[in-house]
Amino acid sequence: MSESDQNEAIHKAVLDIAEVPAIEVIVEVAVNLMSAAAIKCGLAEGPDAASLTDLDEARKLINALAGLITAAAPDISDSHARPLRDGLRSLQLAFREASPIPDEIGKGPGEKWTGPVN
């Protein structure tokens, strides 16, 4: 692929993303964070699911997700925010269940943004 072809492909990708409404970008990013966090919390299926569990990584992903949802909630409709919050809460509870060392109430992943989850 020549340099001009690469530049054209990049320009097309920029134009494509420019046409996507912000709400769709926010929801897409949130869903990707949720999926990654679920895998890292040990919720993946398959023979290698246990080897994919990494609670340190899950904590980071859940914190990022909580920050995104909390920051975006005023700008996205309740019909978009509510399922994202529900998914986040489920992940926070899954993390608590998977963690061999329990966090104090209010100190778990994302609880800085969401408040205590139990």
C-alpha cells in the first residue's frame, strides 16, 4: 500500500467517525470497556477463561467505565444511561465476588464515581 493510499484510508476513517453521533461513540466505548472488564473478572466462557482473569486489570477497566458513565450521564438520555449503569453495577458485584481480598464498602472499583455498591 502506497503512502497516498494510506493517507486516503486515514482520511476516510476520520470522515466515517465524524458522522457518528457522540451518543453512539460513548455507548460503544462503554460496551467495549464492559466486555473487557467482564473477561478480566473471570466471566468469560471456555476452557481458557480462568487464565484470562486479571483483577488488577479489571479494577482499572471498571474505574474507567464508572468515570465515563458518570461523566456522560447528564448528556445522554436516561434510556442510554440506565442500562450502562446496570451493567457497571453487575461488574462491580462480579469483581467483589471474584476478589479473594474484599475491598471496604465504598473502596471497590468504580465506587469513587458511583458510591458504595453491595
